Amino acid sequence: MAHIEDRWERDADGKRVRTDRYGRGDRWRARWFDPDGRERSRSFARKLDAEQFLVGVESDKSRGLYVDPAAGRITLTEYAKQWQAAQVHRASSVDTFDSHLRNHILPTLGRRPLASITRSEVQAFVKGRAAVLAPSTVGTVYAVLRMVMRAAVADRIIGVSPCDRIALPKPPPREVVPLPHEAVAGLVATVPDRYHALMLAAAATGLRQGELFGLRRDHVDFLRRHIVVDAQLVLLARRQPYLAPPKTNAGYRTVPVPDSVLTALTEHFKNVEPAPALDEKGHAHELVFANGKGGPISRTWFHRAVWSPALVAVGLPKGTHFHELRHYYASLLIDGGESVKVVQKRLGHASAEETLNTYAHLWPDSEDRTRSVVEAALLRVTGGTRSGGVVVER
């Protein structure tokens, strides 16, 4: 039964005397039993504070929201280690989380008890990281901290997460400007013959770089004239390249392939040996594209040895990314009149909102079409009479 004890006690003569048994200055000690039946206590300077605390404890116990006041003394570093050990994320995500914790979060907040970290401190942490990191990186670092804190709330380590209503830096607005046809043609023609089909496929299918590098030979269907996308090549430190599933269900898709690309792939199959690769379960596969030594293509190596020289040869800016070929493909679909849903499906976006957020400005303006539709309707309603350029009802 929860109750409150007075630190004032009586001596042998019956006189009330002070003791420091419950902490200097804290006269009233609240005692209660936690949901596991263990007795707990906490001292307060005022009896009212002790009473209100016990009311809150009993209320939390009845609602299943009880949090042991002592649990939050565990440091962020200690709890983060426990959290990491229990995660079932993809290997690439595990590496990213570990990097963000080691390099950004723990050096600043790691020694602090979880219960002592406030929302203001988290906001200050985000502001400090924004001074040295790109807005997108700050967002992923904060997301890791937020996941750890949410897990601590779920584990009843803390009552409320300090990662609430945190303002994140916004990246500068940037509209996608597709590469000109001439630039894409120049890139395809400039790279070594071994990578000609790869560049052409990138521009004609919109596959992500990891999806292209992880494309299996048996997933190029010449009869149905499409490519099956169900994996990507993952490269991590201290581990051989391997095939992993797409990050989202939308990543699983089939992409139509034009005849010119199928012809290029046919020649590629004749002249370039497949690269061996294992998937997460250890099953062997043959990759369509290989580096000069016959192995899987590394993004870093490809950028340095193939992509960057091609940019220089074509005269494109140094910061142009391989992802621009994906944007180029999207622009071709939009120019051809494809709907948002079709573009979303071809690109493997998780939602139409993602597609619109990226490419809405590329869809042709429909103002003239709107005027024509409304005008035709009004003419039918009014019988086609006008007066001074204004439609007049009959």
C-alpha cells in the first residue's frame, strides 16, 4: 500500500527530533510498490509534493503507464547499445545507425542519463549538427536519436520522449532539371564499351544505381521485353558485395525495356562475362554488369573511373550525379503523357505523393485545357449566344 512517512521521529524521552535518514532537507518520504511487487521510495521537501507524486504513481499503474523513476538513470550510451543489439534492420541500415550514433549522437549526449535529456537539449543538438552537416544528413541523424528515445518510452525507461516538436533544417528548394537529350547521348557514347549497355539501360529504365549494379541475368526477359527488379547490390565495409531486397515493397516491379536497349543488352551478354554475387541467404547469382576484373561494380570505383571522366568529356558539371539518368527517364515518361500512377510504378516510388513532390513541375500546364473544357460546357448551356465577348443566357 502506498503511504508517506515523516522523517521527524521521537527520541527516548518522547521528543520529536530530526533525522537525515531520508536525505537532507527532504522531510517526507513516499513509499509504494511497483507493478512487479518491489518496494520503491522517494523523498520530498513538502508533504503535498509527496502526496501528488503517489497519486500520479497509482494512476500510471492503473493505466499500464508506470515508469520506474530510477530506470531513467541509465545513460544514452548504455541504452543505445542494448537497442542496437535488439534491432532486426537491414545490414546497410545497421551500419548507418552505428555511424550516426558513434560520430554524432553519443559524443554529445551519450554520457547523459536518459531521464535528464530535455527537448531543448535535443533542439540544441540538432542546431549544432546543422552547422556542420547537410540538412538531409541532420534529418537521418535525428531520426536515429528519435528511434532510440521512442524505444526507451516503450521499454518504460522514460515517460516521454524529448524528441517532440523538434524543428529540423530544411534543404534549399531545388527543382529537378532533366539532362538534355544531347548530354545523355554523349554520356552513353563516351563510356567504355563494357559500360555502354549499362548507361543506356539507366537512361531507358530509370533503375537506381544499386538496382542496375545488382541486376541479374535471368531477370532480363527478352521475350516479354521487360526487366524484373527485386534486388539491389549492397556494398558495406568489411563485407563482400551482396544482393539485398528493395527497401520498400514498391521497389519490386517490372520495367518495360525498348528494343534498342534489348539489342544493346544482347551484345553485352555476348561480350561481357557475368559477375558472380551472393544474396543474403548465400545463394549464388550472375549479375549482368561487371567491372574490368569480372566482379560486382562498386559505386565509388564506378564514379571515379567511369562516370567522372564521362562528365568531363561531355562538359557536364562535376557535381552531376548518376541519379540524373533516373530523372531523365522520369521526364521522358511525363513528356509522353504518362499518368502520375504510371510514373510512380515505373520508378518504384512508395507513393504518388513522392512522385509529385519530385516531378510535379515537369507535367505540362493544363490552364488552356481547363479554359477549353469550361468554355465548351458554357456554350452548351447557353446555346452558343454571346454579347460583347460575354456569354449571355437565353
